[in-house]
Amino acid sequence: MSEWPKPLQDIIEEFVDVFDPMERYEMLFELASEVNELPVDEWNEGNRIHGCQSEAHVECSLQDGLFFMRGGADAQIVQGLMAITCLAVNGRAPKEVANLEPTFIEQMNLKASLTPSRSNGFLNMFKRIKDEATLLSEGE
Amino acid sequence: MSEWPKPLQDIIEEFVDVFDPMERYEMLFELASEVNELPVDEWNEGNRIHGCQSEAHVECSLQDGLFFMRGGADAQIVQGLMAITCLAVNGRAPKEVANLEPTFIEQMNLKASLTPSRSNGFLNMFKRIKDEATLLSEGE
Amino acid sequence: MSLDIESIRRDFPILSRTVSGGKSLVYLDNAATTQKPQSVIDAMTRYYEQSNANVHRAVHTLAAEATEQYEAARDTLAEWFGTTRDNLIFTSGTTEAINLVAWGWARANLGAGDVVLITEMEHHADIVPWQLLAEEKQIEIRVVPVITESGTLDMDVFHASVDDVSLVCVVHTSNVLGTRNPIEEIITASKKSGAKVMIDCAQAAPHHRIDFKGMDADFVTISGHKMCGPTGIGCLLATSDCINQMQPFMSGGDMIEQVTMEKSTFQSGPAKFEAGTPKIAEAIGFAEAARWLSQHDMGELHAHCNALAKHTSESIRVLPGITVYGEPGSGDGSGVVSFLHDSIHAEDLARFMDAGGFAMRTGHHCAQPLLDAYGVTSTNRVSFYIYNTMGEANAFIAHLEHIIERFG
Amino acid sequence: MSLDIESIRRDFPILSRTVSGGKSLVYLDNAATTQKPQSVIDAMTRYYEQSNANVHRAVHTLAAEATEQYEAARDTLAEWFGTTRDNLIFTSGTTEAINLVAWGWARANLGAGDVVLITEMEHHADIVPWQLLAEEKQIEIRVVPVITESGTLDMDVFHASVDDVSLVCVVHTSNVLGTRNPIEEIITASKKSGAKVMIDCAQAAPHHRIDFKGMDADFVTISGHKMCGPTGIGCLLATSDCINQMQPFMSGGDMIEQVTMEKSTFQSGPAKFEAGTPKIAEAIGFAEAARWLSQHDMGELHAHCNALAKHTSESIRVLPGITVYGEPGSGDGSGVVSFLHDSIHAEDLARFMDAGGFAMRTGHHCAQPLLDAYGVTSTNRVSFYIYNTMGEANAFIAHLEHIIERFG
Ligand SMILES: Cc1ncc(COP(=O)(O)O)c(C=O)c1O
Ligand SMILES: Cc1ncc(COP(=O)(O)O)c(C=O)c1O
């Protein structure tokens, strides 16, 4: 799954060129505002991602038969990761999303920058997204 | 209390001349048979010395107003220590016994040869003898 | 200040290591655990290399040496904590010590309707055992709240609550706020009302010389690893009266007098509560930690940590977006500063500080009810110890300022 | 025999020390505790000098390193014991592990009239907790006797007793006799009768590779210090079913999910039973011990110890006044020889042996009921391990012969 949508591919390349880990964080922070946002008043237990040190919520739906997620978190790094994830999954067929692996994290050299709990939280989020995509594709 | 009865004084001097710890043990073993013996069938809970790894029993009484002890133990080293103690206390006024300190152990260089529990057991025994001597002197 | 910090730092091998690509380690997580001086590490190595054997009922040379060193450790620690060997029970730490009070003493001596008074400032270790016991024994748990502005206990509520209480359990020094509670007042009032009183000194013992006799508490709990000692060891200090009232908790070898298949009888004193092969190397290391601390003036140590906390708290309080909890460094605190930034998540902030070499803790610090009182689920926490310098505090402040500029 | 004992000995610094005025140490007290290889000592030193920090919820570098090393230790040990990390609960040793089974599992799952089956061969650690629980819960304790001549369990009585039993607790290998019990047979019969089964592997783990999954026991208990690891650590292996049936024992930090003043919820799995700051350095040292052992063939280790025990027992059995208990070295024992002389008191004999450099244990070995069965209150016990040599065994035999000549 090395073929990511162009906007994500561009971001991956930007990250690859950066060697200072603080700069990578800064870029993630900037991406936070570009998430397809799930506003705080839509956060609830049902869309909460568990196993995260921070509050993180994700809503998934179909638009014209294509997968679409929105997300929100109280930590900008998490929200930045959500923004990247949106680029990776939104607009795809749900079946396709259900089979995605989040290899972009490694391609961006982000793995080492994340704390174990962030890393864990991200994997939980991605799994949740895939599970929802599976459900949505079955409902089709 | 550096003045011990002649027979004990002799034994102390014998011990002082010995440098091999094993030889000291051997001498203690030989002394075991010279205790004023309390035969096994007179051993009971009442005359048992507590806090000893081995069984050790002591009976104290007055003979013509003078203190007299008999002892028995299942360990020969303990019985050897009893034999020495007999030499130290028997035939004295009970009041005198009540005030004795068992300095002969150090004079004989035995301290380092005894295991902590043997050492402890000996001190318990000596304390018991002094307590009984006190009682006997009060009964006079 | 007569502490020679540079020379003190040389005693701690870990302080010369670097992290995050060559940054000097600035270790500011001392309330979680302190670092260990070389002498403590060496004492354990020496034990394992030269005297290791199982203790007690010992005849052979190694066993005699190990027993002597283990029991000498008990003496050293008892003296350091202002008590005697008959009042010191080795545990694996404060958590086990509090559990021992709950299951060994309270379970045998309290019943339905009895009240245990705790506070909102307690560590989970001083909350959960009481909840489990309360469930089993229908005991009531009463809670003294915290005044959030000052980060202190509401002593009016305390005094109004203590009258009909059987057991008072209070943390001496908060691990989140650094607050030192008025334990003299608490102990006096508890005693007057006829309650037993347990003081959790996990955070106090590293900063104050605990004087168990002088304090007049019934129980005091201590963790070795928070006062330069090894992991896996701590102790419960308890009055002889209380020890006599305690029932066995953990049982097995060493704590018995005689075992038959019908019935067992137990040792008296601390031994009754120390089942199994003891933490021998750990006890020796723990005693060495007390010996290391005894070279220094604990009052100066405390003033030093407090000054660093006060300076840090005053300096970061004015940074944009920063909230500091309680009043660190005011009064008699223990060198802890808890804070949050309003937009940088605590965990990310900790990560950014780590990238600069600064080790600070993030989370609920095992004190969720206290954090609830502040309406937060985690804080960033720096905590100073004897080997930290004003230079480190300033570098921390500067790096935090830089992070806020960049990410705030 | 392909064990290179001379090279193995060089791994153990203590083996080159002398005792009793220059005598080479001959350490024959391995059933009490084994010595530690340099790599185990170094692993703990390295942890303290380079990575010491409190674990879990960790963001900063040291805390991440400490957490990683601690959890890697769990993985290493789980693999070594034939199970997974979700089935391994760290304890301070076998004693705490058995207490955890008693208070965490049995107390929650057994009630009046339920039967716990133990044996006369048990260590006090596997007797006293059941007595305390029986008293509280009106549980019946049933005891399988030992056949004293062979030093084995009376399996006829076992099979006749196991039918209506809820829990079977049996020592895998006796610390007094070295007997390896037919645990496969015991486990199969227990399972068939629907009983849970706990195997005390304190003495087994140093001599056999424990395969928890293969054994099919419900609980297995292990002490680190008896298998080249540090003091203060061990573990309970438990099936997931049993872990799910267990109630918290020790409570406090780390074992909770959420704490409020009204109610707490708990973690699942091993974490629920690991309250407070863990034994971090100890876990790392324990895992290093497993790694050290993994260099050697455990079958050869076992055969080696057994051969030394067999030779020693055969040689001293014929000395005047000596009684050897059980049948050391026969079948599948663990290198333990318990004996007495008929006139030299056990303690004095141990002292005389110590004067020759020989470290052997004396006493009731925390197994008074077993000694009662033999009509004695203590024995002398030598116990061999991988680093002992036939030369040491022969020197021991010769010195014993000499002592008997002199004092017997
Ligand atoms: C068979 C057996 N069970 C239990 C124990 C208790 O182990 P620990 O003292 O390490 O808790 C021992 C060791 O003393 C033992 O040999
Ligand atoms: C105030 C307080 N009480 C109790 C504890 C628990 O101590 P330990 O984890 O060493 O058992 C801690 C430390 O974590 C603490 O800070």
C-alpha cells in the first residue's frame, strides 16, 4: 500500500526531509488544524477511542458510497495524526479502507517521535477506523 | 568476677593455650560428659531452656544452703557449656550466683566459636540459672 | 547553603548520562523515584559478590554474614527513622505497608460502622485498600477535602470529622502538590479523639528525617526507592501496641513459631509479618541509602529542593498558558511543581521537554481524586531532589518557555 | 557430560572467596538460595547506573527505557516458563505467590465445606496460608502423607482423596528430600476430578525448565533467588481463566483503571495484582538469570546435580552414625541430601563443616510437618547446583568422615 493520495504523498516527502525531531512535531502541530474536524460538542462515549492518554474521538460515515472520517482530540499531536489519517482514508471505498495499513507513520519517520502511549493510541484509532469501514462496507 | 573456682580456672587456661578452633570444640565435647547430669527422664517443659535450637534442660536446687545445678542437652556442645557452668556456679551461695556474669566464655575465647543460636541459647541458660538463684536466695 | 551539590552529583553515576541525542540528562522526576548513589549500588553488588546466602537459623559463614548484614540494615533504618528494630517491618514499599495496615491491623480491629478518615489528597495506595476493606467489613470511609487554591487540606472539616473516627490515614506530603500537611496537628487531634493514625511518608521520608517516636503516630509507611534506595523495599513503622494487635497478612516460612498440620503458631513482633525469604540485598541497599543521606543535613536538603520548586513555580506561572497547581515552594513543600499548559497536551509537553533532556512526569500521579478536585485528568510534574541545581531549574524554565513559543 | 563446570564457576564471583580462615568456600546450600552469576549482578547495576526510573505511563527517556526493560523482562521470563506475559504475575517470591493464590483466588472462589488438598511434604509457605484461609472460610484441609522410607507421596491416598476436592496444592520438588513428585499424574487426576491445581515450583524451577502450558496446571509459583536471580522477586503463573476469577489482593497504584472516592475499577490481567511501584531492578535481574540458565542444557544441569547427590548420599550413608532421609539421587531428585548423625547435634555438625569451608543448612527447612513424619526436629542438608563439582562432593564427604571420627 505504498500508493497514497497525492496530498498525503507530499506530506510524507516533506517529513522525510526533516531531521530535527522538534521540527517534525511542529509540522504535526500545524497539520492539527487541517483535520476534518469533529467539533467538541459531538464528542461522546460512543465515538471515543480507548487506550489513549488523551481524549480522542472519531466519526466515520459514507458520502456517496465513499468513506469519510472526522476527528477531534484534546492533544494537537493526536489531532495532527488524525489529519494525516483523513488524507489517507477519506474518499476511498470503505472496503479499501478496511484493508489499509498505516505504513505512512513509518514512511514519515514518525514512529520514533511518538511516545508509547501515543503510538498505541494511534494504532487503536486506526483499528477503530478499519472496523467501522468494514461495518460500513457490509452495510452497503 | 575474675576469680573462678580452681577447676574452672584450670580449664580456662587450657582453652587459652589452644589456637585451633576445632580443638576447642573437641575439648568442649569432652567436657560434656563431666556435667552434673540431669538424666533424660527428668527433662520436662518446666526445666526446658527456650530459645535454643537444641533441647536443653536445667534443674537448680540448694544443698546445705549452697546452689547446685544439673543439666542435660541433646547437643554435646551445649552440655559442655553446662559442665563449665556447673564448675562456675555449683557450691556458691545462691545470692552470689544471682550476681555472676558468664565472663568465662570470653576468657576461654569461646565466643567466636559459637553459632549465634548457641551463643543465644547459652545466655538464656545463664539468665535462667541466675533467676532461679535469685528465687532460691529469697526463699532462704 | 552548605550542600556541595557538585560533589553530591558525582555520587550518582546516572547523572552523567545523556539522552535524546546528546542532551545532558536533567532528572526532574524524583517524586516518582530518586536516583541511587554509587554506594547503594555497590552495597548490593558487594552483598551478591561476597555474602549472598539465605538468612536466619544460620550456621555457615555466608549465612551468618548475610543475616548479620540484613539485621544490621534493620538497625540502621530503625535508628534513622527514630524507632527500634522491634517497630520496623520490612515491606516491598509503601503500597504493601498500607495494605499491611489495612489487612493486618484494620481488618482485625475494625468492624461495621467504624469510620476510616482519609483525605482527597491521598495516593491511590491510601484509598483503594480502604475501599476494599470497607466493602468487606461495612466500614465507613470519610474524606477530608482539599482547598484547591492553596492545595492544602480543609482542616476545619478535618476537625469536624475526627471525633468518632477509628483510624485516620493521611499523606504526610502530597506527591502531586508537594504540600506538607500539618501532621502534628492531625496526629494530636486524632489521638485526642481516640483514633489510631497512619501517616503515608512515601514523599516525606526523602525530605525530612522521620522521627517515629517523636511523631507519636501509630503507623508510618515508607518506600526505599524514593529516598535513594533500591526498588522492591520499604517499611512499615508501627507501635508495639499496634503490632501486637495485628493479625498475620502474608504467611509462610520465617513468620511462624511452630507449624503442624492441625495448627500453626506465630512469631511475635515484626517477624510475624515478614513471611518467606526476605528482600535481603534490598534491605542492605536501603540501609546504605539512609547512611548516604545521613551525611547531609536534611534541613538543608529540604530547603534546597523547596527553593528550586519556588523559583520554578514563580518563573513558569507567568508564562503564557501555564497554570501551576497549589503553591509549590511556599511554606514547607517538598520540591514538587505540578502544572499544565492550556493548549499543549501534557503528554506532548513532556515529550518536547524530553527532547531537551528534561525528565518530567505526566499523568494522574496515582491521585485521581485529587486531580478530579482540580478538574483535570493529568498534570505535568517536575520534582526536585538534592542533586538538582538552580542551573537545571533555569534550563528547564528556559526550555519550557521556548516550547511554549514554538507550540503554544 | 558437556557442562563446562570450571567455566561456569568463573561466572560466579562469590565462588572464589574463602571462609573460616582461608578455606575455599564450598557452597552446598543451594536449596536455600543459589549464588548469582556476574551477568545478573551487572544487569541490575546497569539498570541503576543508566536507566533507573519509575515505570509505566512513561514519557521521558529514562522512564521509557525502564518500562521497556521491565516489560521485556516479563516477556523473557514468560517465554522461559512456557507461557505468555498475560499469565505471569510478578511477586516477591513463592511465598507471596502462594498467598496470592490463597487470598486472590481461593478466598473469592472457595467457601465452607470446600476441600483444599495439600501434602505432608509441603513447605510452610504452602501450609500456613491454607490454615488461615480455612479458619476464615471453614474450608477443609486434607493432607496426603509421605511414605518416609522412600521419601515420596503416598499416591494411593492421593487418588483416594482427590475426588471431591476444589484445589490441590502440591510441591513439585521437596526442599528437604529432593523428591520430585509425580506432578503429571497429580495434575491429570486433579483436573479429572474438576479441582484446580497449584504446583509449588520453588525448588523445581532451578532444576527443570518449567513448561506452564505443557504442564496444564492452573497455578505455578516460582522464586527468583533460588534460580540464580536476585532476592525479592518471583512470580505466579496462572491460567487466564483463573486470573479472571481472582479478586485483588494488594491494592493501590498501577493496578487500578479508575479511582474515585466512591468506587474504584481495576485493570485486567496480571496488572490487577501488581500494586505499587514494581520490583523493577529485580525483574530485570530475574530475566537475566533465565537468560544465563538458557545457555545451559537444563537436562544436563539436572543430571549433574543428581549425580552429585547420589554419590554423596551413597558415600555418607555408610559412615558410622549417619542416617540419610529419603532416597537422594534416586530417580528424579533435585540434588538435595538431608541427613543426621546420631550423636553430633545437627547445628554443631554444621559448625564443624563450616570450619572446613563447607556451607550447609541445618534446621527444619520450613517443613516441620515433614520432619515430624520422620520424628526429627531438624536435619543437616546439602544441596547441589550447576557450579558444584564432584571434587567438592568428595571433599565434603572426606571432611564429614573426619568430623565423625573426631567428634562422633
Ligand atoms: C518448596 C518451597 N516452597 C516455598 C518456598 C518459599 O520460597 P520464598 O522463601 O522464596 O518465598 C521455598 C523456599 O524456601 C521452598 O523450598
Ligand atoms: C504519597 C505516596 N504514597 C504512596 C506511594 C506508593 O509508593 P510505592 O509505589 O513505592 O509503593 C507513593 C509513590 O508512588 C506516593 O507518592
